[in-house]
Amino acid sequence: MKPVTKGERIKLLDALRGFAVFGMFMINIRVFSGYAYIYDETPENLLLTKWDKVFNQIHIVFFEGKFYTLFALLFGIGFAIQIVRASSDNRSFIKHYSRRLFFLLLIGIVHLWGIWFGDILVMYALCGYLLLLFRNVSNNGLIWTAFIVLLIPGVYSLYIQLTDGGFTNNLHDWFSNKWKVMGLPIASDENDTFSFDDMAEIIRHESWIMVMRFNAIGPALRLYITAHDVRIVKILGMFILGLWIGRNILFRRIHENNTFLKKTAITGFIIGLPINILFSIDHDTGMEDMFFIIRGTLDTFGHISLTSAYAATFALLYRTGLRRFIDNNFNAVGRTALSNYIFQSFLGITLFYSVGFGLGEYFGATMLTVAVFAVFGFQILVSKLWLNIFRFGPLEWIWRVLTYGKYIENKPK
């Protein structure tokens, strides 16, 4: 067991990982700024607000749900690659990979509890442990298992609708009580229980003490949200699918098969675009219950279809004259994806919370899009400079040292 060398890396996957970091920030920034919680409000102080409806649709159709899905696929692909690279001693691999996941879990807990409630790393680590159970499953078994797992959100939506919220109502009461005990602000005097409007009050609050109180119940909020969107189940399904893709990358070189990539891209766009456009439009049909159930079933597959189309198109472009451009703009960020993901949380809070620069009061969907490109451009520059000096990103290096239990040289080879 040893860290992957520069010559062993599949550069396409690094670039795709950088692309995923960009796409996740496009959605996360709406949460950092509080824009995700103002719903139909259109505050007069938002800049370039006349374009916000257009960019809202772009965010929902092309970004929402697609890039954490892409990142999950890449996690599963990485798992497959590590299995192949590992020692023939299966127990040795399980021990090593379990340590790796444990320290990722710790990093995620620190991020979740101390920085931002929207952390995804904890779910990735937990699903990573479950993925170990599928390491010896056949390719056909992986496809069928992924399909069945990804059907669960639809069944769950049916349960939520038929039971008018089911057990999530108890979770809501439990979390509302925690919110009150911590003395956190309530957006409306007419509602004494927690609502997502209250989140905007935290972002607008000028007290670090209030922000720290909120962070203290961040894990509870993440649990409550997960109980509604069952994202952890979707992530597990994508991990399993990623494991299948990883095997086929290594043994069939599907990332270099233009025919396969073109079919995947065309099919993904044909299926994914109509579904995502349909669910981005407000519907008042008098059959909202049925629409909610249908959406719960199809939404996941709409995300997967469009994500697959993105990945296949990206791989096709990577095999053209655009390869140098793609590497220049995504590769370094992808190699330092963990550090860049955590950095985005720090920067998002600093820029948009009122305890920082308070820009959340002025940025709608249009300005947030501009901000994403500006921040990502900065991350490209810093990531390149860092990798000119060091072999790994700062958090990537710490993660490896903890995993291997020894000092690892961080100078480039």
C-alpha cells in the first residue's frame, strides 16, 4: 500500500473531479448566501436581479443534484482503481481502506460541526464503508444492485406522501426544540417551529456567537434534511455504479471508447434534459400529491442521466484538441479537490454571512453565478501554484499521512 504516483494517475478523472468541484459550488453558493431560502422574495437590493429567473432555471436544470452525483461516481471509480492496485491480501486492503474512510469521516465531522452544515464528506465516508460489501460482486450484480438502490427514493417519496410526512414530522418537532433551546432566531413571529426561512436569519445575523450556536446543531440539521431527501441512499447507488464504471475503465478502457461515450452522452441528454426541465417548472395541476410521487421516482434518474451525459461529453472533449484547455482549468483543482471543497465553505461563509462581508444581502442568482466563476478562477491559480511546490494539496497530504500512519514526502516527483 502506497500513494498513487504521478505516472499512475488517470488525468481525465482528475479533470472531471475539478469539474465536479466547480458544479457543486454553483449550488452550494446559493446556500452560503441565503438566496436558497428567500424562495419567491425578490429583495430590491439584489444586484442584476432582472436576470435572476433565467439563472435560477439554469442552476436547477443543469446543476442541482448533478455534481454531487458526479463526485459520488468518481468516488466509486476511485474505489475500483484502488482495489486493482491493492495487494492481493484482501484483508490488508480492507484495513487500509477502512482507515482511509475513518479519517475522511473525521475531516467531514470537523467540517460539518465546525464550519458548514451542508457537508457531504460524512455521507461519502459512511457509504464508502458500505461499498466494501460490493467489492466482489459481479458487473451484472453491480448494475442491478445500483438500479434497485436508486429506486428506493421513489418508494420513500410514496411513503412520505401517503403518511403526510411520516416520521419526519417527529424529527421536525425534535429539531425545532433544539433550535429554541439554542436560542436561534425565528424568521416569523407567526410560526414558533423551525422553517428554512430561519436559515436566512442566521446568515444575516452579525454575531459569531449565534453562528457558533447554529454550527453546534449542524449535524442535527443535516440529519433532518437527509430524512427528507434520502441523499445518502442516492450516494450509495452512485458509488455502486461508479464501481462498475471503474472496472470498465481499467479493463475495457471505456473512457477511450468514442462510440460508447457518444451513445452515453446522447442518451443521457435525451432522457435527462426533459425530466430536469419538467421538474424545474412550477406545476399547479390539482394533482400535486401524484406529481410529488412521480418526481421522487424520476428525479434521481434525471440527475443520473444528465450527469452521465456530462461525464461522457467531458471525456469526448478530452480526446480532442481541447485537452490542454481542460487540463489547465480543471486538473489541478481536481488533484486538490478535498482542500478546494473545504476552502469553498470558508470563503462562502466569509463572503456572504453578515459576520463576514455580508454580500448575501446583495447577491441573487445572477451575481452568484459571476462569483462562482471568479472564485473558481482563483482556485485554479492557487491550485496550480501549490502543485508546483507540493505533491499533494494540504488536506490531501494530511489525509494520506493519517491513513498510512507515517510521514509522506510532499515534494513533487
